[in-house]
Amino acid sequence: MIVARDLAPAQLDSALGRTSPVLKLVISIAWLLGLAMTMSAGPPMAVALVAIAAGLTLGLIPRRDLMRALAPLWLAAIGLATFNTLFGAANGDPGTVSFAQIGPFRVTQAALVAGIGLGLRVAAIGAVGAVFALTTDSTRLVDSLVQQGHVPERFAYGALAAYGAVPRFSEDLATLRQARRIRGLRGDWHPRLLVSLLVLAIRHGDRMAIAMDARGFGSGPRSRYREIRWGRLDLAVAIGAVITLVLALATR
């Protein structure tokens, strides 16, 4: 899956990397809301292809990184489509047209269309989310939310600190397993590890909160180290996103 990581300079300097993160977030939400308004297979397929093409050309995302981010999401989409096709409610209706008989499962045309449409929507959501994550720096996203989205600073920078602390969970888990081995216990998975991880997470959060309060986060007006401003590139990306959504919804 996609975790907190540093993006390559080429991705940050690309057209999508220089686009306002708030604008990309709004575009992603608008595309996903548009896909929720249709059951056809054409719109999600078009959105997924446009998102991947934009990520490779405008975002300069390495193909290996993009495929690695999309693989688990698309496997989930295939599994969801298969499950809904085999166990769809339309399969139990004798009045519907049968498409195939797979062992004990009767697959109707309506269930197949609904399953494929749902799987393609999940695949499109995964493609849009992966391109957004692989072209957006987390710090710049928070700066844009504060300056352009007018999100409260305490909430925005607190979310950034929590997002940056996600990779620490793997380090804490490895430390806890080593501690169990030193005490002669099994080092593999154990339910008690969840309690230990929760305790460590609370301690890390408490230290982070004290450090942020000591630096005056949310105590008053603050100066800006990075100014995020609207530009012509943002306008061009917004127009292209609207045209893409309209054409995708018109696809059948």
C-alpha cells in the first residue's frame, strides 16, 4: 500500500507535482462522486486510464512505483467484482437471462454487469488515489490546506505529524518482537503486541503534542515558510479535469 515516503525531485517538479494539492484533492473527490452516479463500466474505465496516463506523463511517476501502488488495490477490485458476480441477487431470479454456469453458481447477465461495474469503480478509485499520493508532498498538502483551504492549523499540522509517524509502527513492532525473543517468548504475532503498540502510540502522541505546544502551534497568527498560491497551471488542470469527467460520464 501507499505509505509515507519522500517523493523524487522529478515528481515534485512535474506538472502535477506543482499543481495545488487542494485542487487535486477537490478533483479526486469530484471524480469519485461522479463515478458514484453511474453503474456503467465506461466512466470508471475512462477515469482510471486518464489518471494513469496523467500520472505517467504529467506526474513523471516511475512505472514500477505506480504498478506497485496499484497492485493490491486492483487485486481487491478483482476479488470484489468476482464475489458480487457469483453471489449477486440477480442470480437467484429465474426471470433474468443466464450468462454462464460456473459449477454450482448460476451467473446472470445483470449480475455480471453489476460485478464488473463495481470492480471497475474500485479500480478507478485506486488509480486516482495512487496518482494523487505519488505526486503530492505531504508537507505541501498541509500548507495548501491551511493557506488555500483555510483548515485550522492545529488540526492540519497535527494530521501531518500523525501521518509522518505511521512508519514508526513497523519499527515499534520489530522492537517488541525482539524484546519477546530476549525474554524467551515467541517472537511471532501475539495479541499482546496490540496492547504494547497502543501504549507506544499513546506515548509517541503525547510527546508529539507537548513538542507542538512548546513551539506555539495554534496559539496565534503564524508566518509562512512556503507560500502556496494559485496559478495558470491550476486553472489548466481544473479545466482538463472537468472536461475529463464530462466525457467519462458520457461514455457507455
